[in-house]
Amino acid sequence: MQRFAIALMLVLAAPLAGAEVPVTDREQKLAFSAVELHLLADAAYRNTLREQRRRAMLDRDRDAVRKLRRLAGRLIAQAIRLKPEAADWKWEIHLSDDPQVDAYCMAGGKLLVGSRFIASYHLSDEELAIVLGHEIGHAIAEHIREQATAVLLRNPKNLHRKLPDVLAKMDSDLSVYLALMPLSRAQEIEADQIGIRLAAMAGFRPATAISFYRKLARGEQAARPLFDTHGSSDLRRRVAAAIVADSNPVYHAAINTAALPSYPFR
């Protein structure tokens, strides 16, 4: 039995790579190939864009798309400073009129933002930058890859599962979703930390995060969904206040920089 336990530990350890999350410096163990994950994410993103175009809901307001890319470009340039390998990602951002779309960033830098989400909360440019920073934060922290690794390690029987199978299980198995909830909630707070820092580095006022979460809190129902992974916006606003204080010196340094870089979308 002891030899089996040692052998299992070796099997578990072999495919794992050590990593450190930008800004928080939290240590991660990651399995699977980032390249494979990015290819799968890109394929899913292409399918979404095709469906959005078919329904005439994609990039209809060209001025709004240009503004979105201008804001995201500043944040992505700073994300690359924090995670240099992200310079090789093919970052992309689109605007959807689908009322079901809020904002998200898939692995490898594939962003989609909902125009109705922006309008419903009357988001200022700086508040929108906070949203984008949060989503970009998920990507550079490799949160989906970390979740897939956690699923892999839950059960020795999972060790031979391929990445598409693990991702499918994450989407369809309620027990897996529930098991991942503590990690997911921690990752949301971490994405807030990274997003606010990115906003500060890009010359957006970090204190804007507090007004954004206040708006979210006003729009929330009294009873939150049982399976919610984000936590209440009021709690996130209180946590953000501490993060903001930490990021203010970064913001003041950024606004005194002659020219802040921007990612050149193709």
C-alpha cells in the first residue's frame, strides 16, 4: 500500500508545472498544455462569433467597438508586462448585442463584451476598464487551466483524462461544479485584485472599482443564486477598497508616464 501511495504521488507530480499568479504571487500547480487549452478556447470562441454574426448581433456599433479596443489595448499592454508570454497570445475583443452576454475572457485572450450589459449599468469608460481588467486578470492567472487541473487531481481515475473530457465534465457535472466553488470564488477575488492593478497600471483610477461594485450591488436581487461563484458585489466592493489603496501609487506613477503603450489589435 505504501509503494502504491508513493507511485501515485509520482504520477500526480509528473504532469504538473509550477506557476505564480501575477500580482498576488500565489503559487499554482498546473497540468495540461496551455497551447492545447488556447486552441480549444479559440475554437469555441470562433463558434460563438459565427453564431453572433448569424443573428446579426456582433460588432454592430463600430464606434463602440473602437472604444472597447482602445480601452482593452491599454490593459492588455500592461497584462503583457505582468505575464510576458501573453505577448504571443492572439488577443481579440468583440462587442455583442446579445442580452445574455455580460463580459468574459477565454483562455488565450479571447474577449466578448455585451453592449446591453454596458448600457444597463451606465458604465463609464473607467468602470468598463475595471470590468475588462477583471476578465483579462482571469486569463493571465490561467484560472481555467487551474480549475481543470483541480478536476484532474480530485480522483486518481481522472489521471488519464484528456483536456476536452475534463472541460466537458466541468460544464456538465454538478458535483464537479460544486467541488470547484471554493476555488472559483477565490479566483474571482484574485481577478478583482489583478484587474484593479491592471487598471491602475494603464492609467485608470483604481477607485472606480468601488463605484462599479456599488452599481452591481444595487442591481442584485436580495437572494443570490445558490450556485453563485462570484460572491456578493457589496462584499467585493469592501474588498476592493483595500485593493484600491494598494494600487493608488501605481496609478499615480502611470499618469505621470509620458506615453502608455497599447496592444495593437489586428
